[in-house]
Amino acid sequence: MNGPQDLGGQHGFGPIEHDGEPEPVFHHGWEKRAFAMTLAMGFLGQWNIDKSRHARESLPPAKYLASSYYQVWTEGLIRLMLDAGLVVPGEVHIGHKEVTPRDLHREPVRAHEVAAILSKGGPACREIADAPKFAIGERVTAIRMNPVHHTRLPRYLRGCPGEIVLHHGGHVFPDTNAHGKGENPQHLYTVRFAARDVWGELANPRDFVHADLWESYLAAA
Amino acid sequence: MGHDHHDHGTGHHHHDHDHDHDHEHSELSETALRVRALESLLVEKGYVDPAALDELIETYETRVGPRNGARVVAKAWADPSYLDWLRQDATAAIADLGFIGRQGEHMVALENTPDTHNMVVCTLCSCYPWPVLGLPPVWYKSPPYRSRAVANPRGVLEEFGVYLPETVSVRVWDSTAEVRYLVIPQRPAGTDGWSEEQLSTLVTRNSMIGTGLALDPARVKS
């Protein structure tokens, strides 16, 4: 979707506020809890990372841009839980149970389980039978599209010519996985775009921008 | 409100927000209350255990952070066979040092050279290699960096005090999938014979994102 998350190439956001290093990991107590709740709820397996990203980017654009990052995470988590039927809006407002919780047939994740879950991670690679359509060094074009669903092809690259520089094998396809329509793994490639082909003549001819793009985002040049 | 205030006490205040303190404070308190209500609800419903939340927070506040990545870089500088392994299979080479798991499942190492400078961004959200760098700094997740890193990387680098000659090729990597990138900055001159541990002190978080360079050893010593 052409949502507020798709920021590449936009103007007017002002200077980068970097404070030097080291920076505290969290800047407010509530950020810690919001971060940890988002992970702990994710561990319950009621949604996946693509669905989580889609929940965040589906916030109204004005709200997304006016919110801090963990505010976006908090609102995204609430949306995921509402959609999954884990909570109802009134409960979120008052902070107390009003309806019987849906039985997930499991206990919440316990502290002693956390390290193992984080170490295991969630690899996105999948075996796929189809041979890759593109080879390293091949010229491709990022397709033009404007889907209303979740996608990871940024607007600034649509229609631009590039070159395959890495092949990562099969990876879960976010465009369907975000909507409960299956993982449908596709070959994933890193594509190199000349800065001038993306941004125009003022870009330095030596500069490049790369993105990791799924096979169906690409056409042979 | 009390909860937020209570947890604040680690001196995190953003200095340039102080002039706007009352406004910020009331807004954040509303968020703090919302988050606290959410936690009460999820605990009451049996979905989360507060002790597990504490463990998650402690993990990323104290155990996972850019010192991990600095060890990877220092080893790559000191040991050519390790650098080769990083080039071939960065995920395995990094896992060999014990840095594995969430948001580092598919790693690629990007080597800076005298001719090329690499810089990493996620224009679509905040993708970042957690096992080696920890959680991303606020600026990495914010619109000014996400919007401009791809379109004007040299301008962004100047904001970070990095001035590159026109002749250096700047290569930006937009983390649009689950591949995570770690920049291997150039090893500074004047570090011959340094141990990996000494070398790692020159490796900053920003040098591994590509918005900085490794520290000058002369300046570190003084």
C-alpha cells in the first residue's frame, strides 16, 4: 500500500536528530513495556512479522507521522489484537478484562523461555522448487504497481532499471503473508540501481541504491 | 503517570526537548497510561507474563548491542580468513561468535574500501541487525533519515560529519526484506599489531550502519 511508511525520497522532514553514541536503548519507561509486549505477544503465534508491519503502516498517515516509533508499535499491536479477537476496544481503554479471553491453548511466554526464542529467531528462507528466473548480473526493471495491500517494493524504485547483484533463494512473500493468504515463497534478489536512474541527473554517477526484491516485483529488462 | 515518571530516572532526557517539557510530558503521560493499561489487560487475560517482559528489556538493554558488531568487525580486520568467511556466509561467520537469532537470520557484510562507502537504511520501517547492533537508535527509525538516506546519502553523511570525495562510490542498501546488513568500516591506519580487543574500541555503532567511520586511533588514545 502507498502508506505513510513508504518514506524513501520524500522531502521536508528536517534535520536528523542524532545525539552521538552511546544512546540509551529506550528513552521512556513506557517504551520498554511497549517494545516487550509487542515481542511477547508476537511469540504467541497469532500473527506474523508481515502482518505486524501492515498493522503499523495502516494507521492513518497523519497519525503515523505524528507518532513516535513505539507509539506506532503500540497502536499496531492493539490493531493486531483486535483483529485476532484477543481484546475488545473497551478493554484496551480501561485496562481490564470485560470478555473471557480467547483460549490460545498455551501459557504466556515465561522469562526462562525468552533467550531460546530470540536465539531461534524466525528465518524467512524457504525451499522452493522453481528455478530462479534471474541470474546475477542480469538487467531487470522493478515493475510499476500500486497495490492497496501490503508490499515491500518502495514507490521510489517502481519502474526503475537495475541489476541483480545477490540471490538469496526462496523467501516468504510479504504481499500475501501479511493478509493470511500464505507464505508463497519466491526467489529474493538484491537489485542494484544507479542513483541517476532513480533520482535523475543531479545524482552522483558513482552512487547506487540497493533493495531486496522478490521475483514477482521484477521484469526482465 | 507515576509509572512513567518512576521509570524515567536514568537521565535519558533529550536535552533539546527541555524547553517544551510540559507539552511533551502531558502527551507522553497519555501514552504511558495507555501502555500501562494494555499491560494490565494482557496480564489479566493471561497472554503475557510481566517477568518475561522484564527479561526481554534486560536482554536488549544490557546483553545485545553494538559491542557485538564491533567484535565481528575487529575480527574481520585482524583475521583475513574470517573476513573471507564473512564474504562467503556472513550469517554463519557471525553466528560463530555467538550472535544469532531474531533480526539477524540472514546477514550480509558490506566492506568499505578507499573507493566505496556503504550505508544501510530501512525506508519502509526499521529493519536493523539486532544480534550485532542491538535495537536501532531513534534517528534510524525516524522520517528524516528514512526519507533522505536513499535520495541524498552524501547530504546525510555530511549531517553526521562524514565528508567523502566525489570520487568515492556511495552505496546505499535499503533493507526491504529479511536480509540484514552490517557495514565493515575501513580499518584505520596506525593500528598495526593491535589486538582484536583493542581494535574493537575503534568500531562505533554508526560506522557499522555506514553513517560514520571507525575512530582515529590517535584521538582515542589522547
